[in-house]
Amino acid sequence: TLLGQKLTINEFVAFSNLTTKAVPIVTTKGLWIVSIAICGFANFSSVGMQIGGIGALVPERRGDLAKLGLKALLCGTLASYLSASIAGILM
């Protein structure tokens, strides 16, 4: 649920739920891996900020920005998960 909260809302909500122990994590290693996985700005609100910020500079290309924003969301999410996977291997 933490990864879903990070993706749909933002990372601050996921971190606050992580610190309040709303989601039980069994090991310290798991806590570190989840902490690394929810670091990053790959969420839908960031895509909206990208479209709004860059779209103000080039209004006629907002459609292209929306398509690229979703691809950037996917790539950012995968990068966060890959970082967490590598950290889990190295721990």
C-alpha cells in the first residue's frame, strides 16, 4: 500500500504512514528497501506539475507533454524500484 500511496498521492503521505507503522514491515532490511523505493518524485501530481509548468512555456504542445509525462512517470517509478532492488542485494 505504501508504493500505491506514493504513486497516487505523494511520497510524503507514504513516508508518514511508514513512520506511524500503518503497514507492518517485518525486518530492518525491509524497512530500508521500502524507504528507498518510496523516495523519488514519480507520482501523478508531479506529472501535473510538469504539464502545467512546461505547458505554460509551450501551450500548443501540451498533448505531447501529457504523453511524455506518463512515460516519465513509468520510468521514474521503475528507477526507484531498481534502486531499492540494488540496495536490497547489497545489504
